[in-house]
Amino acid sequence: MNKAELIEHIATQADLSKAAATRALDAFVVGVRSTLKKSGTVTIVGFGTFAVSKRAGRTGRNPRTGAAIKIKPAKVPKFKPGKALKDAIR
């Protein structure tokens, strides 16, 4: 499912116009992004939790030359599915 299909689904299920569904989805994405940027978490009961995880620095290899390179530590977004979502998929 891509963004356009998700907007269509939201519009149908919530009895909204596509424009309103687009605004709602965009507001959700912006809200999650801004919360994660502040190193917060977003928990949607029954769906899952969006959080920020720290990835340690490490040594990698350049695939072309095989030379060792240093990879800096980074913050990465993570999603942990909730129990209800896991059960729905099984």
C-alpha cells in the first residue's frame, strides 16, 4: 500500500474527503517526526510504538576497496509492533 492508497482507505473508512484524509495523515506523520526528533516516543495502543534508538559507532568495509572505514554513531527510528497488531497478522 502506498500513500495514495492509504489516503483513499482513510477517506473511505472515516467518511472524509481525500483532502481531509491527506491533511490528517500528514499531521500524523509530522507529529511522529517532531516527537522522535526530540528523542520522545509515540505509542498507539493496539498498534505499536515509534521510538529513537542509538546505534553505536563501528568499523565497516568499503565494498569496492575493502579498506576499513569508521561509521559514526547515529540515532535511528525504530518501530515495535503492539500485541494486537502481532495477533492480527498471525
